[in-house]
Amino acid sequence: MIRGGGGARTHVSGIQCMGVYLSRTGKKTNLKSCLLQVFLAQVIVPHVVCVCVCACVCVCVSFVCTMRKQFTDAELDKILKWKADSRTPIEIHNQLVKDRKRLKQKGPDLTTVRRFLKGSTHQRSATETRGRKRALTPTNLKTMDRVRDELLTKADCEREISWDEVIRKARVRKVDRTTAAKHMKKELGVTALRPRAKLTRNDIDEANRKRICNRLRKLPSKYWTASVHLTMDNKRWPFPRSLRGKKYLRQTKVRFVLRKKNEGLKRGYTKPDQRKHRTNLGGVNLVAGIIKGKVRVWHYFDGRWTGKKAAEVYKNVVGPALVRAHGKKRSYTIVEDNDPTGYKSKEGKRAKTELNISPIEFPTYSPDMNACDYALWDEVERRMKQQTAPKHETREGFKARLRRTALGIPKGVVLKMLRSMVARTQSIYDNNGGHIPRD
């Protein structure tokens, strides 16, 4: 290293240094000090610079690797919500750390949370103000949805509620009914659908259902599969004798067709109107019962269901079936509906008393609490459809095939039907005795 004329220091090579015995001033330079300067400039300084650069790179890489993930939009929304709930920054930070820990990520710093709460960082973008304003705001849609529900509940399906009436009652901005229908369907999923056909119950019936289910919902599933000795019900099974009647029965059970709007009147896209095409399909009357997870009672009877017929079924069919399956007991617990003409008639009650049969308390208008109604009939019908019926099947042949199908249902399938009573009674209680989403 040799000073220049202006006082600046200049790096020189070893040969240049060795040749500098005579300077411009004519003075001799010390050779030892010159060699030392060359060694420092050529060996020590480059190595020191390299070490410093490597250290800086390592620090930067470690800083980048330990950087924590930025707040997502969902996290920012949660922080603002928690702030509105008067939660402290420390509580918000702890909750964020727990949420990120589930995702195997590092939680944010407490300082970062504090800065956002003060409004110093993570500024949200401004609301879009360009273009035409929305016809219905989210608040308008929520108001319309609330008014719609109130109007439908008050009308009780006695009349139709139009979008024009909903807009007028909600007192929102005047828009066309098609615009309201489009926005309600897009944002809230509300659209015009055919009302479901369900049993009609009054307030007393629903209160009675809730009271009974409040007690039954606490019972385990084993109660319905083991403690209840019999679950029984009646049904009239349709049996069309002609090919035309069989076709009519299949057509009435079609729920939908995949078609365009202009294909509604084409042949194959329509089905008979049951209000105008009333066809007497005929049928068979039967009594079915579930015992120990299997269908063990399947009895046909002719004529109308009366108290006398019910007493005969209890004495000649139900009683012997209970003794064969459970042996002689002091009392048999059964589930049956509140049929006033048969099960609840004087003859039927007298026969049950003689046979020590005790039905549990069952609410009125509650087919959703009888396994035969909500599961068994549909399972038998599904299995019958999978079979290839004879082209000209007699009545006795149909009854025998129907009986084989019912008795052949696996035990696991039937037990699953009975175990669902636990969830059903709980759902009825939660809905205050009203309809449940299972049916």
C-alpha cells in the first residue's frame, strides 16, 4: 500500500513494491514494510472480506427462513371480530397461535397483532365505488329473507306469497320481481319450489310429541333393539293386475326427468295426473312386525281393518310370535301407532291385556317414529323393484314373493332401522315436536 500524491492509498503488486527504491522525491523506501503491505493487501484482506460476506449471507438466509407468514384475509376478519367482542390483544394473539398450530405453522408476533389493532399495518383496500350501484344490498337481502319467512309462516300455505309482496313488506328499494328472485337465489339459495306434503299437526299434537320424545331420547339404542320386543304396523300394498296398471304405478313414482324447458309436453317426458287419472290398482292388506332384528310377522288379512280383526291378529299371530322369539314373559313391550279402529279399539285393548302386551306411549300423527313406516316399507319396495316379476303374476304369487322379500332382509339392515330411533327422538325434541329433516 503506497500513498499517492493526493494522499490516497493505492494497492500495488509485489514487483511494483520491490522496484520502488527510488521514488519521485529520490528517497529510499523500507523493503520490509513494503513486503508487509503487499502481504496484507494480497492475502489477508481478501479472506477477511470473503468471511464477512458469507456471514452476511447466512444472517439474511436465516432471517428469511424464520420470517412468519403474513396475516390472511380470514385471519384479519377474525381479529376485527374478536376486537369487536372486547377481547384483549393477548387473547387474540393466543387464539391465532392455536389456529396456526393446527396447520403446523408458526404463530404471529404479539407486536404484529398490536400494530394491526392500532391501524398501523395491514391496511384493507377501499370499497369499490366504480360502476353501477347494486340494486339490492346484502342488508336488503337479509331483510327480504326475514320478511319472506314471516309471511310464509303466517299464511300457513293457505295462499301463495309472491316476490312483489315480499319487496313491498320489506320496504326495500323498488326492483323488479325477477331481479329480486335472481339475487335471492344467488346469495341465499331461495327459489320457488313445490311444498312438501306432510302430516298436519296442531300445537297440542306437537307439544305431546315433544313431551314423549323428551323421555324417549334419553334411552340407548339397545332399548329399541332388545328391550322393545315387537315393532308393528299395517299397510295396504298396491297390486296392479294388468300391464296397464303396473305401468301406471311405475309412472306415478317418477320424481323427475332430465329435459329442456321446451320438452315438457313430449311423449316420455310426462306422467299421469293422479287427480284426473284415478285408477283402482287393487292391493293386499297386511300386518308386519319386527322381532329381534328380523321381520318375523307378515300376515295378510281380507276386508277392512277393525277392532275384531286386530284382536284376531293379536291372539293368532302376534302372541305366538312373541312367545316363540322371547319365551313366556310377564309383559311384552311393543311399538304401535295410535290407530283408533284397530290397535286402540276396545277389542284390541282387551286382547293385549290377556296376552300381557304393553305398548309404549306413542304420539299421534307420528309415522316418523315407527320403523315400519320410515324404513321397512321403503326397503321392501326397493328389493321388490330389483326382482324380475312374472309377466302374468297371480295374486297369491305376488303375496308369496312379497313375503319372501320381507323375511329375507338381513338382520343388520333391520337393526340399523331400529337404532335410528335415538337420533329421531332427539331431532323431534330439538324441533319442538315438528317435522324433522330426516323425512
